[in-house]
Amino acid sequence: MKVAVIGSGYVGLVAGACLADVGNDVICVDRDTAKIEALKDGVIPIYEPGLEDMVLRNYQEQRLHFTTNTPDAVKASDVIFIAVGTPPGEDGSADLSHVLAVAKDIAQSLNEEDKVVVCKSTVPVGTADRVREVLVAHSSFTAHVVSNPEFLKEGSALKDFLSPDRVIVGAANDDAAKKVGKLYKPFMRRSERILYMDNRSAEMTKYASNSILATKISFMNEIANICDAVDADVALVRKGMAMDERIGPHFIYPGVGYGGSCFPKDVRALAKVAMDNDLDPQLLNAVESVNNLQKQRLVDLATGFFQGDLSGKTFAIWGLSFKPKTDDTRESPALISIRHFVEQGATIRASDPVAMPNSEAELADLSDSVSFHRDYYSTLEGADALFLFTEWNEFRSPDFKRIKALLNHPVIFDGRNIYDPGDLRELGFTYFGIGRSSLKIS
């Protein structure tokens, strides 16, 4: 099938590469000329395991193409995906200006009847109707609008696309829905996991899915904080909860809060949808409030340990991305904490396997107080404590004797509970986890 994907960011590039990899002829479009030229030269603008190899292979085999020319891409394609960003506005609502601008470009480029326009961007309920109105207003050709929300996890996006747990297809036209379903058939070899529904239900499914996952994270973080207050061990509490099949083991790991491009934005956007419809989203507001407080958790623990004075202290930071296997630092708990540390007079020595360039750009205004180090052990030299924010594999089994020798004080603040408190006790460390106050050791 001939496919155009407009927007060559994270979602668009992954979708385009995976669709090309099963034999479709795919044109990825972006208005950023530098990005398109870089892609043609084999330079991938994001870090995602396996993506570079897939893009290069399909580009070389001429199934994947890159262009800034939207009209030509639309004319040459049967199905056109909209995969541009929907950044949050000041009021939390999703900014649809890019989506609607692309819809207008598509409408003005249509050259035949019954082409299918697919909304892959994360959009509020009712967006498909607005896109349909734009298409009708700016074209004499009929085009059908399909809602096809993405469920990609950064760090495992290729696996999620190539072997999805579900594919949601929302449409008012059965033929258009089936055409999009046909695109996904090659990824359904083991079992059929395509669910057809109306546009609005499909749009709602995306927001509801991300919001329930964010809710589980905030709930577990609040439980962890209560565990700290009552001297319980959240690691044991979590295991006891997970044995109930109604709860299960997934997404009940406490930590320093969620970040990234999806959960924060989507929770706020769904709350705004509720308010726009005269509803009070009390739970969604609480989820965000708990998460914002949790991102300061290690700062609060450190302030207590150092008796309220962080001035003149040097802290080693391991992990800057909001999660492992991505260079995404948007709303990263690490970067938010670094700003709090610097505001209180601390100096930061930070390391991350892939996210340092993005972090350095985002923290450019703190360059006098924050340094970045390729060798993560070098962050420990002269540091007063080690803070673990992102559970990269490289950080899971470090040389603790070396860590102790390099630190001014043998203290570790473990924001992901990946270290064994008993092992650290034997080595003479002071340890702080999340929800493990009963296991504090010194």
C-alpha cells in the first residue's frame, strides 16, 4: 500500500519505518528541511533501540522516502497519517494547530476520491470531526477520517509497533476502517488484536489508557510515602498487592514520579476535556498533584539528611532521561531535582548513557553549577552523595566499593529502589529508597 506519514518525529518515524519494513511504500514528510536532509544521510533525530538500523535498511531498499513536499506525498498515497505534535497549552489543553494545519494541507492536495486520513497524533475527543470539517471545507474530493491512536512506549517502540497488544481503529466509514486494518494485518500473525469502534471512542481510549497508568504510578508513590511514615517496606507491600490478580504486578513500582512526553500532557489534557464539559476531574488533578510532589522526593530526603543545608554540597546524579532506553528528558524528575539542588546552592556532576546532550541543552542556564560526564564513576569524585534517578542497566550492578572510595560520604539516594539495602548495609553505606524508611541504614 502507498502511505504518507506527515510528521517525522518520534511517532511518525517509528510508524513510517515499521510500515515500510513489511513492504509498504512509505513517504515520511516533515517541514523541517534540516531533519529531512539528515534522515537522508542516515542521521536519526531521536534515540530508540533498533530504529536507526530499520530506517537505514528501508531507505536503502527504497521502501522508505523522506521529503518536505506535502502535496506530492498526499497525491502519491492511498493512506495519509497525521503524526505531528500536540503540545500542551497554558490551560493544559492539547494544541491542535499543527494537526489542523496539516489537515488543510492534505485537503488542498487531494487528487482523487476516498483517500483515508489517519489521526495518529494524540488528540482530544472530537478532533476527528474537526479534521473532517477542514477536509470538507478545503477540498472538492471526499476523504475519510480514521482515528488510530498510538500506544508506543519509548525504549520499546519498535516491539510495540511490530507486535502490538492492541490496535484501535475508529471510523465512521467501514471501508476506510478496513483499509487501515489491512495495514496492520502483517503485525497480527499470532492473533487478531484490532478493535474497531467510532472515532470519539478511539480518541478517548488513548487518553483513558495513559491516565490509568499514570494513576497507578501516583497511587503507588503515595503508598510509598505512607510506608515511610509508618516504617513499612513498600517493596514487600507491592509484592503482596501484586499477588491479587485484580491488581497484578504491572505499574505498581514506586519511584520519583513519571515524566516524558505522554503521561503529564495526556493527564492534563483529559482533565481539561472534563472541565470543558462541566465536570470536576478530581482524581486526574490528584494524580498530577501527587506526581509533582514526588519529583521532589529525593530533594526532600537529601535536605533532611544534610540538616537543611545543601549549600556547598556536590551531588552525583546517575540517570537524566525520564526512563531507560530513551534520550527523552521532557519533565524528567532528574532535571527538575537538579534545578532544586542548584537553587539550594549545590553543585551537580551528572551522567546518562544517551540523554546528556538533551540535558545539557535544557540546563544550559545552569552551566556554572552542572557538569556532565561520560564516565559515570567520574561523577563521584568529590561528591557528597549519589542520586539514582533512572534505572539504566549500566547502573544496576555498579562497583560499590569503588563508589564508597570516591564519595566524600558513603550515602546513596535510590530513586528507583534498584539496590539491595542489606548489601549496602554490609558495605557501610547510608541508604535512602522510596517507601523503605524501615530499611534506612547508616
